[in-house]
Amino acid sequence: MSGVRDSSNINQPLWYCKDDGTNTIIWADFYGNDPNEQLVEINVRQTVFYPLKTGINYIGVKGFTMCQAATPWAPPTAEQIGLIGTNWSKGWVIEDNDISYSKCAGITLGKYGDEWDNKSQSVEGFIKTIERALKNGWNKEHVGSHLVLNNHISHCGQAGIVGSLGAIFSTITGNTIDSIGEQQVFWGYEMAGIKLHAAVDVVISNNHIYDTRGGIWLDWMAQGTRITSNFLHDNKVQDLSLEVDHGPVLIDNNLFLSPELAQVRLSQGVAFVHNMIAWALWPTDNVDNRKTPFLKPHSTEIAGLHNNPCGDTRFYNNIFISNTDLRPYDQATLPVQMKGNLYLMKSKPAEFEQQPVVEPDYNPDVTIEDKPGGWYLSMNVSLGWVKEYKRKLISTDVLGKAVIPNQAFTNPDGSSLKIDYDYFHHRRNSKNPFPGAIELHKFGRQEIKVWPKESGNN
């Protein structure tokens, strides 16, 4: 329910309360239910597990059920208080927990609080927030390097995991995130399954994200970031958003199966490699004139500010299963590389594509079904996808460098990488890898268990 200031404005499903110093009286619309007969929750605790002070480092939280917290809205310019949160600390391990029913955010890996909270709502204001954070220990030695592993996060009003500045050098892996924003109590730019500002050298891998209002959203300063082997479907608004990032951001081996829009054109230094994609491009202009920071490689030190032109994007060996039109990249300001992609049904290549495989009459008929024991993907698979076109493995050398920060696509430790494993971590065919997230060996109608992941799935 959402609150109102005056009891005369109560209208389903709102509530109103008055405190006279002795009694608290609540008026609410209960959808015709009798609150004396039904369970009514009145939640006043702001959080469940959250340090009052910053710098409480190396905490492990494992195996708990944590639910019901009246968390506040968690914007990037304020202290971000979650049902569980790290509060500007380093080295937490949040593992194997069931986290649910937070009014706003489930897990926060976010900013400390100060007198500037909620007072910096412009580009210049957030840059000042970053400058203050640098003076308050925003670096690898003092903040971030968290591990968020194998949690179930659900029924949160704003985000499953949110973090402004405080998630640097972290790993988010193996989590199930669902039912986020389902009540639509809020609307705002911080809503997603995972919403991070400054995802510096962050790895987001092997997560199942569905029924959220935003999927994965990386905003400002995603640099040295990797989004790999995630399963997203049935998300509203968007499956993926990359907002005014300069990269490098590597997005590989993901199943992006929500037929929504993806806001990706106005970030640079981005590589899409071996994904299965259902989304369409979010319509945008060809440049976003906001000047956002880029950093020194594998650091939080600001190297400069730059606007956000379209381009410096790579698409290699992806399958576009329905409605992705890459032709808006024809107007890109910066170079674009596209090769080895497969376009089905209404999907269309850009003019930059080298030898695209386009099959408008082939319907893969991709479906997702929740069955006893797991989630299954079913689709039609053609032998011609590999027989008629030879592809190559993609590596650091092939991807080159993100133009604006002049940084290569590498592992967080700076070592070179190669996309020689698939969504299931099965080795790819080095001589002719299969397009898309899964290295398939069978053809015709296939049913594949995609979550939880098990060996021998395909």
C-alpha cells in the first residue's frame, strides 16, 4: 500500500495514519477484506541486518531467512539502506540466504550517508557525489570486493540488489531474483533486479532474474565489467540497460528472453558475444550529451569526463530470436563491429555486419516453462546455423579496446580472456563455435533444462 497525507484521499489501495502522542490510528482500504479476520502486517523496522557505522569489513552472512523491512528508497546520491546492506564496507560474503519483502531494496552494496543525501539530482551533482566519495575512501583498499552468492531475493518494491559506488570489484553470482516491483508501488530510475552505479570490475554471472521491472541495469562507470551466463525472462520495462557507460563491458553467454526494450545504444566500449536475445533496441538519439566519468583501468581514479555517442560496440556470434533490429547502429558516431550473428524472424542486421545469417522465415518458437525440478527452454534448432557459416572464438585480441578509456576487454585482474565456454560452462567448438549462449550438438526441436544448471544439460 502507498501512504497519503489526508484521510479524505484514501482510495484503494492507500492508507493514512494519525498519531496523537498516545494512540496511532490507521485508516486503510483492505480490498473488501476484514482486517480483524485477515493477517495484517504493520512494518516499522527500517532494516534487518545493516551496520550503523561504515567500515565494518569482512562480515559473512550465510543461511538466514530475512524478510519484512520498511526500507527507504535507495537512490544513488544517498545512503542506500537495504533489508541487508554493507554500508560502505569491504569484503562481505552474503550467501545462501532467503531475502524477501523489503519495501524498497533487498541487498544494498551502496553509498554512505552524509548531509548531501537526496540533494544532488543532476549530472553535476552526482559528479560532486563521486568526488566526495573519493575523499571518503572510494577505492579498492577500503570499499567493495563483496561476494553475493546463491541467495533467493524476491518481493522487493524497488530492486533485488542495488549499489551506488559501493559495489566496486564485487561478484554477484548464482542468485535467483524475482518478483521485484510487482505491486508497482513505485516508479523511478532505480528499479531493477540488479541496479548498480559504478560497477567497476564487477562480475555478474549465473543469476536467474525474472518477473522484475528492469532486469540488469548498469548506470554510469561500468568499466571492466562482465555480465555472463545469466538467465533473464519475463521481465517488464527492460531486460538490460547500460546507461552512459564508457566500458569496457563484456556481455556474453546470456539468455535474454524478455521481449522488451534494451537501453544499450548510448554506452560505449560494449561487447555482446554469444548471447540469445529477444529484446529490441530502446529508441534513442545518437548521442547523450551528459558528460560522465571514465576511470583509470582497474581503479576508481577519474581519468576524465566524456559525452556518450553511439558506437564503439561489438556484436559477435549472437542469436537474435525474434525482433532485434540493429540498423540504428548505421548512424553510430563511433566504430561498430558485427560478425557471426544469426537473425531470425523480424530481426535485422546493421550495414556493418559482415556476412550476416538472416532467416526471416525460420521460427525458433522459443518457450520457457517452469516444471518440477527446474526451468526448461524449448526451441527449434537448425543444422544450417553452423553448417553454412564458420565462426571464430572471440578473445581479448579480437575485441580490442574500449575507445574512451583506452582499456582492453580482460578479466578483472587484467589477464586476457577467451569466450571458449558456454552458458553451462561447457567447452565450445574451437573450430566453429555454435552461435548464441549454448553450444548445441543436436538439431530439431530441443528441450534444455537451463535452471538450476546441471552438467550434461545440452
